[in-house]
Amino acid sequence: MIEDTLVLHYHDVAVRKSDLFTLAPGQWLNDTMIEFHMEFLERTFVPKDAKLMFLRPGMVHLITFAEGDVNDLISALPQDMDQHAAIFIPINDGDPYKANSGTHWSLMVYVRAINSFYYYDTLKFNNLREAEYTSKRIQPLLKQTDNPQFIPSSTPQQVNGSDCGVSVIAMIDYILHQLLFSRGNKEPVQYNKIMILDAKNLSTPQQVRDNINGMIERLQQRASSSNKS
């Protein structure tokens, strides 16, 4: 058996050789690579005062499938979920009782200003049921008076069975850019416009794979240089 060696330890994320393999063309992106990208965005790209949250895949799984009242999980969840302007939520169709059983990633983004969940799916709303259920589980943590609106949104479709995860990352990057760009506008933000996706504005699956590989290589080089100095 080939040893699954550690490739990079980036803050709270450990990337191993098997995780890196999921960046190859035709491979299905795993939880770790989505978690790594979210960690990278939080630490290098998103201003701390932007109040944007990236729920890691494992945290979404916990909220969605833990038994009982979701408020009992508060000590294990990120703090102040009710204080964030937007929350990025990756959705997976995996069986809660079977490890690595999922076959599709999609994305949900909660926007507090209009109390709405936007749902994006590159495979004909394959995960719609899972997304709706997750939104209902998250709802009590948002501490809103009214029930949030759930908005299935038009999404560019993937052309194969393996690009759902990298498509989710492309959508996260674009929506994040839109939300950050809208900060400080004197006019009210028109979310019905800035949350719309157009394929021409999204990175291609191969661009996403290459970008993440490049990030990891640069971070490896930086870590190596720090260890030598």
C-alpha cells in the first residue's frame, strides 16, 4: 500500500497525497480540498470586518444530520452565525451513515440582509432536497424572526460527472467577489442581480484545479523556506 503522506499542513487543514490526487482532471473533489480552499480564502482574501462565513463540509454534515435540537450543537459550531452578512454552505448528497458515499457537490449561500438562501446546483438541482433540509436545520442558528426564503437559482451546468466540486469552488469565488465588491456602496445592494451566475464569469474546472495546485505548491515552498531559515 502506498503511504498517504502529508503534503501540506495549512492552519487547521492537513492535505495529504490522496487529497491532492482529487485535483487531477476527471477526479471528484473531496471534502479536504473544499475545506482547504475555504481556509485559504478566509486567511488571505476576506477582510475580517466583512462578516462572511465559510461553513466547512464537516460542519455542514454535523448541522444537517446530528440528532436532536440543533441549538444543542452551539458549543461545537462557529461562533455568532447570526452575526454574519453571508454564509457559504457546501451541500453533499452523501448517506449520513456511510463514509465517502456522496456523489455530488452543490452550493447554498445565506444572505442575511434579505434573509434568503440562494441554492446553486450544476446538475439539474440534484441536491435540492438535501439543501432544503440543511437550510431548515440552520434556520434556528440564524435567530431571524421570519422564516428565510429558499431560492433555487439558475446555474451553469457541468458537462461531466466529476466537476461538481471544482464548480462549487468557482461559484464561491465569484459570489465572494460580488459580495466584497458591493461593500460600501451608498445604494442598496441589488442581490437579485449580484447573486446571478453566468458561465462566462466563472473560472473553468481546469482553471480551478490548476489554481489550487498552484496555491499548494507556493505554500509548500514557503513552508520549506521557513524551515530552512
